[in-house]
Amino acid sequence: MLQFIAQILNKPPGGEFSPRRLAGLAVGLLVGSAAVLASAKESDGQSSPEGMEYQLKAGFLFNFAKFVQWPTNSTLTNEFRIGILDDGTAYPVLDAALAGKTIEHRIVKVTCVSNTNEAAQCQMLFVARSASESSRKIGRNVSGLPILTVGEEAGFAAQGGCINLISRQQRLRFEINLKAAEHAGLKISAKLASMATLVETEKKE
């Protein structure tokens, strides 16, 4: 699964994509995700549809990291921590899918997050749709810290999250809030942004 997403999102040897290549990547990403989501619905019982969904999303999380730059002082550890806010549904699948992976020569460590202090130690924070309101508050509390927040519910990016994974017509797409990422001190590659729907934080009345 990770290899499939990597083929779509990985940088080419020269480090640049042509406009035609970018278009092809976007199409491949959407078609490929459609196929995976469709196969999940036809699961033979060995893997639940939800489990297969999170295997796919693990690939997105892993490759998102390759297109984001963190401040130097936030990347000094030998681990790349991905915190999970959920009810225990997403965590075991994401943990198993990302076990043994490395990002920029750092070991990926997937961990359940239960408070703001733990979240603050992560480079990425995934807020699952099953997360409780108290868990969602933890996600909001880290706003402004160098943490790539990723959600999977409508409105997540518009409410200040950096990236939001959304399913439309059996296709997995993603939204990016560039200003939210900038506020967190993160720089998202233009290549990744070109494959996303760009949104801005909704103004509070």
C-alpha cells in the first residue's frame, strides 16, 4: 500500500515535475484511491473496509511528510512522531502499516496521544473522525506549533487544520490550508499543493 502511494507522490530524480506529469500524478492518485476504496467495500472479511481505508490513509500520511518542511529545531530527534487522536480504531492499522518506515532517516513512531504535552512532541497529528471532543480540543491546542495536523472530516482544514483527507464518490482526495501550515511554521511543497483543493480558515463571526 505504501509503495503504491509512493509511486504516485515520490519526487522524480531531478526533483521537479512537468505540468503534464503533475496532471498524471493527480489522476493516478484519484483513480488508485478509488480502486482501493472500492475493493474495501468488497472485502472478503480478512480486512474490514475501515481497516483497508486506514491502510490507504497511512500511505498518504507517510508521503505527505516528504512534501513538508519543518523548522530545523523541530527535527533534531531520531524519531518522526505521528500522534493519533481516535477511539482506538485507526491507531492499530496506522501503527502496523507504518512500522519500520523511515522519513528523512528518522524512524517513524506512531503513538496514541492523550494530552497536549504528548501532542506537542509529534511532527504530525492525525485527528480521526472517531476522536472525542476532548481529543479534538488537543488538536486545537497545538495550533501554532510545528505540527502537521491531518483530519478526515468535512470542514477540518477550513477550521484551521493543515490537511484534510476526504472521500468523494469513492475517491480519496485532500484539502490543504496553506495559511494554517504557515502559521505552524511549516512549508508545504507546491507540488503537493497542486494536487489538493486549497481552502482558507473560515472567519469566526
